[in-house]
Amino acid sequence: MSKTKQHTKYIFVTGGVVSSLGKGIIASSIGALLESRGLKISLSKADPYINVDPGTMSPSQHGEVFVTDDGAETDLDLGHYERFTKANLSRSNSFSTGQIYDAVLNKERRGDYLGGTVMVVPHITSQIKEMIFKASENCDVSIIEIGGTIGDIEGQPFLESIRQIRYELGAQNVLCIHLTLVPYIAAAGELKTKPSQHSVKELRLLGVQPDILVCRVDRPLPEELKQKIALFCNVKREQVIEARDVDSIYKMPVILHGQGLDQTIVDCLNIWTRKPDLTPWFSIVERVENPQGECRIAVVGKYTEVKDSYKSIEESIFHAGLSNRLSIKVNYLDAAEINAQNAAATLADFAGIIVPGGFGDRGIEGKIAAIRYARESRTPFLGICLGMQLAAVEFARHVLLLSQANSFEFAPNSPHLVINLLAEQVGIVNKGGTMRLGAYPCHLSPDSKAFAAYGRKTISERHRHRYEFNNAYRQSFVENGMDFSGLSPDNNYVEIIELVDHPWFVGCQFHPELKSKPMAPHPLFSDFIKHVRRSSQANLV
Ligand code: GLN
């Protein structure tokens, strides 16, 4: 039977009761399951907050900023979407209330509404629908996660838009999946369904009847409770899915599949698909459960108080652990507490050190002390963006003996700005200039650690930074043992630096963590962990 041409189907994922239930993981897992049936999917995030530009939101409040190939600075959930699926996301896959109002206000200023009264319904809702449709081009199924929790004032225009889309396209083309919490109340010794009933009631008041309920629970959800939830929330029994806490998010697709979620979805949406092939996901689960050893690495950073600030790095380390069959314990150390005196004692127990990206000068000297320790003790080191820039500063200070070497970001008057704005950037920056964002090609030199990791000459990686390696210092760096193993195709931008005489010391100007997936760990993380594994053989079983 050949697949008939289908119009795009829509799946909306909402969340109820409390935030942080893991809507992003559920949406991503649904994407993975539908892909395993040969469907082309797209994943998007609609965020009810008013900020226009997630790029300027603090990582300590909102988690990391995820960057797409086309240079959009987006919500970290897009990172999950890309890690779980093959979807190649872009600017149109993430939009906030702020961006929607911005677009509507621009239209109003241009006179597009011909002087009519501009209102939430229909103008804001129409703009939301326009953005949803734009994000859903060229795919079989478009999955849209609605940020926030049902009941939030900010979320209402999004729910009204969902109601309208379902009204316009029909129930067979639009599915609503609601993620809810079924808490265990210790005093009663019971799991309680009432919060879920209330949040579904709230949804229905807004005209949206969820089709599938995914229930977060910390223990098994008994059959009679599933039936009760189905009856009270007006869904069929098979449309109640249990999502019990898991030790690894990468088990989720297999767990949901085990309860027939993907079958229920394709039935509801009346889609014909091939049989699901979850072999790669089963093999991930097998690797998660059977590491051959354990090792510890340190991430010396700034936003250590919020775990999500380094989400993609954490996941990339985990992926590299899977491919190297290691369970990796990651300690996040506050760079501000590290200095030249305590660096060795603080870091001695770690088999590898990562200095991640960042902005602003807090903890800079601590990071430099950590990098110096990694270089001198021959501990495997990966410097990412700011981490690479500081590796250059450290090398200039302690190998080239330019004691005042620095980056323009921290000491604009330093006599040795090894990290600077390139001449051609200065004009742009003076005009309120902006960062190098998104994917750029890079050429690797043969015989380098970078080339050994990637196994090919031309790579493409994502950037998010303003400053660059200052080419005036290239020659003295090379003469003293630093190899510029990755350069832009025009040779003008230094993209990767590495120490020639060190087991594995690599710094990259881009963000490799944005492209790592469980099935395809990023080559730099993978090789970094391979060397970590080598230098910590003792911990292997
Ligand atoms: N602050 C540095 C710059 O703007 C590094 C940025 C980063 O690490 N993402 O160049």
C-alpha cells in the first residue's frame, strides 16, 4: 500500500497542575516515536512570556539559550527536540508572546489593520496561528509545545488559537495531549487524581478537550485510577498514559511506546504509517543500563546554581559517556571559588575538565587557574567558546609570558588582547553590533586531534559570541606549541585551538554541545571522554 499524500497534522502538548513536568521531553519523545514510523515531523515551542528575545534572558533564571543553525537564540527545549529527533529546527520553531505582539504591533503601525480595533481575539490569535502554520511547513506531523501551565493568564490566547485550529481543521487533524501530575499524598497513602481533573476542566472551559492524558507519577498508576481519570476527564482508557519518573530521559520513547502511545496517536489522527522501528532507542536504553565504568569530570563555570544553564553540555557529556560505555559523574564547580593556590587540590580528583561558554567577568581568573592546571597536569581538557578564549589567554600569560594578556571583554586596555574584536567587526559593534550567531563552516588541519575526532576535513558548527582570537598572535602561539587546527575557510577566524604536546587539550570557538545526540554523540565530546577514559582506567570494571 502506498502512502497517500496527507496534509500536515498537528499535535499540541500542554501541561497542567505544576510547571517542570517535562513537557519538552514528552513532546520530543512523541516526535521520536512518530519518526520511528517513518513520518517527517517538526517540533516547535510557543512560549507565553513577554520577552521578545530569549537570547537576552539570564541563564540562571531561564536555563541555557539554545542556538539553531540559522542563528536563532531560542528556548532550551529546542535542544531536546533536536537531540531526540532528526528535525532540523530554525527561527520559526520558537516564538513567544512578545514576538507575537511585536509582529501584530508592527502590522498595526504599517496600517495593515486599516485603522480597525486591534484585539487579542482575533488579531493576536491569528498571529499565533500564522506562526504555528509557518513552523509546520513541509512535515507530516507538527508537534507544538505550549509553555507554561494551564490556568496561567499568559497562556490563554494560545489555547484559544488551538481551539480555533481544531475547529477549522477538524478533530482528525488536530490532537491535544495534556501532561498532568498525579501526586502521591503521603498522609492519605494515595495517588490523587483531583488536580488532573481540575486542570482538564480548566482546559475544557477554554474550549479544548484533551485527547490524551500523560500522567506524571512517582510510582505505578493503578489500573482503577487510569479508568477513573479516563471517565472524569472524558477520554478513553487507552488515552491515559503513565509517565513514571525515570533515571534517564532517553528511556521515555520506549516507555511511552510500551503503552501504545504512538499507536493511539496515529489512530486518533487517522494516519497510515509503517511499523515503528525503535531499535536505536532500545540500544540506547541498553547502554544507559550497562556502563562498564565510572569517572568524574569537572565543569568549571559560572551559572552553577541552575542545572539547566548547562543543559546541552550535560547531555553531550552523557551521550559521549554512552558511546564510551561510561557513566560520568559531572561536578559543577563555581569558578569564582577557584584560584591559583587551590586549583590543583580542587581539581585533582577529576579525570577531565571542561570550561564552558559564558559572558561577563565573574570567575574568569578561576577558570584560567583551572585551565592552567589542566594544561600542566596533562588532564584532558575541553574549552568551549569562552573556555577556548580563556585557554588562549592562559597560554599567552604562562607560556608566552605576556602576563597582562586578556580578552577585550574583560580588560579593553590590556597591552596583549589575544582575544579581541577583529578589525572588520569594530564598525558593526560601534553601531550596537551583534554576535556571531548560528552555523559557520570550518576547515580542519590533518594530523590534528580535531581531525582525528571528526574524521573529515570540513565541519559546520554553531556559534554565539562576539570576540575572536586575535590573528596578530598566531605566529607566536604556533611557535610555542599551540596548533590552530580549525580555521574558517578564508583562514581569518580561529575556530579550534589545541596543544600539540598534551594528551587532549582542545578549545573551540563554537558550541559543539548544540549538535550532540544520543545516537550521534558529538565528536569532540566523544574524543574528550575517550581520553578521560584512558586516563582513569582504574575506575573501570
Ligand atoms: N563572552 C564571549 C564572547 O562574547 C564568549 C561567549 C560564549 O562563551 N558564548 O565572545
